Amino acid sequence: QVQLVESGGGLVQAGGSLRLSCAASGRTFSSYGMGWFRQAPGKEREFVGAIRWSGGTTYYADSVKGRFTISGDNAKNTVYLQMNSLKPEDTAVYYCAARERPGPLAWAIIRLYDYWGQGTQVTVSS
């Protein structure tokens, strides 16, 4: 069994920064890549960004480009999300996810992810 655990969420004022972390534990596995999603109250879960370990390529939703940065450690199946210039509309529960199997370069598709964390709350006040 693989568990993903997020940390680093909290309350921050608009314009501030937060850094989320996600670490995998449990059985050893090699992930194809890892991603971040978020879900605001009453809304569907949406893609934030992802990293493909091969080549270290990163992908971002348009809404966070230039403000959020994904990095990580492939060997440790650990991924980070640095969030700068936060806005009230960034308020949501943030989830990390891992893809174990290679597949389409379609990182925003939820069903392509094999493992999910429990989420960490990020609240941005105006």
C-alpha cells in the first residue's frame, strides 16, 4: 500500500506565500510523475500542476502559471508546491497525487493518477 501525506497548508494573507510538501510512504514504488490538484467548496477538483520525473518537465494550470512552482525528488517520491502571490481564489483543499504507470502526457486527468493524499487546507484571506 502507498500513502501520500501532504503538509504545509495554512492561513495566509493575499500576496503571501506557502510551500506544500507531499511525501510517499508504504511500499516502494517508482512513480512516473506527481501532481497537485485542489478543490474549493462546491467546486470540482481541478488540476494545479504536475512534474514528470523523466526530464523534470513541469506542467501548470493557466490560473497558477508564474505564481506556483513544482519541484521534487524522484528517488524519494516527494513533491513540493511553492505558492507565491496567493489570491483569495486559491483557497481550497490541496491534494497531491502520484502516477505509477507511464501513460498519456495528460497531467490534468484525474483518473490517470493511482494514489492520492488526504489533502491539506490552504486559506487565503483578502
